Amino acid sequence: MAIPFPTTSTTLMLPGPAGALEVAVDLPEAGVEPVPVVAIVCHPLPTEGGTMHNKVVTMTARSLRELGVTTVRFNFRGTGASEGTFDNGAGELDDLRAVAAWVRVQRPDDALWLAGFSFGAYVSLRAAEKLQPGMLISIAPPASGRGWDFDSIAMPTMPWLVIQGDADEIVDPQAVYDWLERNNAQAELVRMPDTGHFFHRKLMDLRGAIKHGVRPYLPPAKHE
């Protein structure tokens, strides 16, 4: 029996390709008219402590909920209560596809958006060509190496927001800018000055950049 999409904010276990996946669904903020969008937000590298509770991930989700978007965060395989083991991005791509398939079955009238931070940006970028989300948000995409193959990623054709800190100590900012330029990427690039990888003391600036960047693409609010 298919697991229904919850009507209140909650955490649930969803069947995934390598076992159960821990999923957190959060409804729009109180007092905000909901819009017909569900955004999946992907977390950073699990082997470096990344989970769906990462502050950049939770701020990204909160920023979207403040605009009326329903958000879905989940732990990749082997992270938190999710079953399985880390698979260097390949299995994690399958995890994202499984969560997206569930969202689309359960909320067929809603647009699907994808967002990701660091490793999560890499996975969601790889998923975008087939999933064709209505909006893509890439925060500090790790285009500077570490074994992630960015050259094989098809450039997104949907509205695409890229946010990169100019003082990122983990992802080389110039490598990100060069990757976008080399591929003639049709992205809205937000360069955040004096901002490191984890957006310490810059989370409110990140919130503003996300809300400003996606607001033009929001569909009208739902009226029950």
C-alpha cells in the first residue's frame, strides 16, 4: 500500500532502492497561503557529517515554506535512520528519484522543485535532466573536484538559481564560476561576499537570496 502524503508536518519512513529512507515533510509556514509546489531539498556529504538537519538545508527549506512551498527533506542511504550504505552519488541519485516519484504520485497537481547543498547540489543536478523539476536551486555545488563528475552533467533548462559564497573554503568558488561560464549555463548566479561553505553568520542572507531568486517562478496560491 502506497504511503500517503501527510497532511501535517511529520517524519516518515519511505521505501527506497536500498531500504527505508527517513523523510521529513514540512507544510508551509503558518499564516502563509500554500502554493502548489513541493520542493525536495538534498543534504551535503554524509561521510563528512551531512544530514537533512544541516543548517543550510533547514534554512533552504524554511525559506521556501515562508513562500508557501511544501518541503521534503530526506536522509540519503546510510544516513540517520535511512538504511543502506553510502554509494558515492550513484545510489544517492536513485534515492532522490524514489522520493521524487513518491511526491509526484501523491501530489500530482503540484510542481516539483529540487534544491541541494554541496553534495546534495551535485545529486540534484544529476537528477534534473530526467526529473525536469519546475525550479532548481544549487547551493555551493562542488564543481572543484573531490571526485564529482560535473563535466557529464547536462546543463539545466528549467529556471535555475546558483548561490555560491566567495570565501568558500571547501568548494573553490572560481571553479564554480568557470564551470558555469564554460557551459554557457542559463543560471541566475548569486555570489555572496565574505561567505564560507557553511554560511556561518550568513544564513539570513542565504534566506533572502533564495526567496528573491525563486519568487518570480512561484505559481498562484491554492484556494481550497
